[in-house]
Amino acid sequence: MRGNDSAIALDLAALRADTPGCESVIHFNNAGCGLLARPVLAAMREHLELESLIGGYEASAARAGQVRDFHAALAELINCRPENIAFAGSATHAYTKALSAIPFERGEVILTTRNDFVSNQIAFLALRKRFGVEVVHAPDHADGTGVDVAAMVELMRTRRPRLVAVTHVPTNSGLVQPIAEIGRHCRELGLLYLVDACQTIGQFEIDVEEIGCDLLSSTCRKYLRGPRGSGFLYVSDRVLRAGYEPLFIDMYGARWTEPGRYEPVDSAARFEEWEFPYATLLGCAAAARYALRVGMAEVERYSPALGADLRDRLAGLPGVRVLDRGPRLSAMVTFTLAGWEPEPFKAAMDLRGVNSALSFREFAQFDFRDKEVEWALRLSPHYYNTGEEVARVTAMVAELAR
Ligand SMILES: Cc1ncc(COP(=O)(O)O)c(C=O)c1O
């Protein structure tokens, strides 16, 4: 990959021409929010204009076909039916809706990992506070390379958790957790399985059948390059058939059939609400179609490899401590630089036209404690970034290291 973008099948020049932000910044913050591509921007602009011209309700009716494509495009991306997809305002919105559908009882166990996303961990603790569930963390491998699946399976057998909850790609490092392997055990043991795929969608190919998950949540704004304020929940047929429904289902997710009765709808629309941000929805559909056109197999080859190149180069610099460990790593690179405090370091990167993000101990209580760090700078390139940008960013960090 080093400086040799021509070796890959992606048309980088075209992808960058489609991405206006590439002209003004080195955007290495795709794990925060990806840069919008032109077709995504156009879909949203056109819809807002239509709303202003003919009215909001009328505009969504006029665009009903494209609106439906939100579900179809995401379904194609993760290999399910459109009826298994529910729009959500964020990954957290999708995730907490899913949690709210599980009628937890006192003493029941949520089995999770030490690298699950901070807001998920807080949600589990809130469930513990309100319903008395027990939160159990499967141990990691001793070398810090992610969850020990054998130990997790032992906990599945002995504790019979009400829910197994795993984040595929945690926000706080380059780790990639073995979600399909865990899913096979959940299926064998008949355990409910919820996957947080927030950093996955648009970065890795995803097949919900292969993962064997019951529920999967994501944002659309990160590697998928959709607009802010969007996400989705995958709800399997198993879960729909079993009658799970979110607490606080509305008139879109259910029919009020008699004064004292309601019936949830058959599809994942059960997890949606009547009101949608239609321009956003259309932007997400355009982003999913764009990712499908670019080709997720190519993206999965390119983005983590570009991250690996950056990681290798940074690791060779004096004062840099790279924090990512694991047999398979994502495009997310986390590191510290000796002699620098987090905010000034990020500000120095900003000043040089490089977008990055900071992670703190508060986001990763287990991981950062194990690594004995209080913070890390995260750089997260994507498929429209280049080897040349990686070299420039490495040179900037080298300059700051001096
Ligand atoms: C792994 C993971 N899960 C969930 C979230 C939350 O996403 P949202 O901000 O869309 O709720 C994030 C955000 O960074 C994340 O990295």
C-alpha cells in the first residue's frame, strides 16, 4: 500500500472528486463521521427543496419509492429483507430501542465484553439500577487481543444470559471482535444476541446470517458516509416472530385495534416512529447505494490496510505508543505521543489540516486501564484517503514528536 495507490481496484481519483471535503482537509476522522459524497448531499438538498416547494407531507408522498429504498439498500448491504430494517436517529437510539424490547427480570444476566461501547455499558448499568439485572463481562485474552471466546462460551453455558451483547469494532482502539464466532455459540445455545456494528457498516462487509445475530445496530454517519442524525436497527425474523416490541411503541409501530388493545406491525417498523427526517433518510439510502457501488469487498481490503500502513509508520516514530492490539485490526489507529497533552495535540493536528479525534479513559474504562493510558488520539482513514495523505500525516506527527 505504501505510496502505491495504483495497486488497488478503487478509482481513488473519482472517489475523491465525488467528495468535496477532500480538497480542504485530510479527513482521518471517519470513525467520528465520514465525509459526505456528492450524491448523498444532492439527495438531501433536493428533498429539502421539494419540501419547501410543495409541503413536507406531500414531498414524502411524492418520493415514496426513494423513501422505501432506505430499507431496501440497507437490507442489501447486510443481507436481510427490507422488513428487517428500522430507521433510527443514531446508533444509540437503535441500541436502546432494542434493549427496551427485552423484558428483563431481576437477577437476569447481560453478558458483554470489556470493549463494549461506553453508552452501551452505561445502558446496562441503568438496567441494573432499575431492574436488578447482572452485568457480566467476559474476560479478554491475557495479551489484550480482545475477548476470550472460550471463556465467554463457558459463561454462556453456566450463566445462561438473557442477552449477549458485543460491539464488533470498539470506538477506542483498532480491535475487531470475533462476532461471527460468538454468534455461532449463541445460536447453538439459543441465546439472544445483540451486535453493535456502529464502526463496522461501510468499513467491513457484513452478513447478518453469517453473524447469526438477533439484533444489530449502527449509525449511518461514520464509515457509511451518511448524514448526521441517522442510524438503523436490524431485527431478525426470529425476534419479530417471538413478538419482541420496544417499550413505547407508537401509532406507526402498532395499530390501535380496539380501545383497550394494540397490535404491533409484523415488520421491524415496530421499532420505528411515525415521524421521519425524510431528507436524512434519503441521504442514508444514497449513502448505502454509494457504498454498494464502490463495492464493500474492495473497501474492506483498502481501508483497514491504509490504517495498517499509518499504524506501522507511526509505530516507527520516537515517542509514539500505538495502542491497537489484535489479530485483525480495523482502519482505526489509536496512539499517544510523549510530551503532549490530548487537547493541544489534537489542536496541533487541526492546525495542520488533519481531522482526528480524542478518546479518554471515561470512554474505555477497562481498555485504557489495562493499557495504563488516560487518553489516545484516534486517526481513522477511509477508502477516499490516500497513501500520500498517510505519509503527510506521519511526517506531521514526526515533526510534533521533535
Ligand atoms: C462502537 C460504537 N457504538 C455506538 C456508538 C454510538 O453511536 P451514536 O453516536 O450514533 O449513538 C459509537 C459512536 O462513536 C461507537 O463507536
